[in-house]
Amino acid sequence: MSAREGQERRVPPVLIVLAWLWVGVPFAYGLWQLLLKLPALFGG
């Protein structure tokens, strides 16, 4: 067993928010672009 086993590793909340933004912002932009182009895809 290692000396660190059983210890909880804390991640700063700011880092968690930045990670979610890193993924969420491009995803939201892509989703928005899809919604804007959906009418053209279906002959609208």
C-alpha cells in the first residue's frame, strides 16, 4: 500500500469551472449553429 492511499485529492473549484467552460462553450456554439441551419437542412 502506498502512503497516499486513502487520501482525497482536492481540485480547486476554479479549475473545475474552467474545464467545464473549455468543453461547454464550443459545444454550445456548435449546437447554436446547428439550430440555425436546421431549417435549411429540412427545406425550410
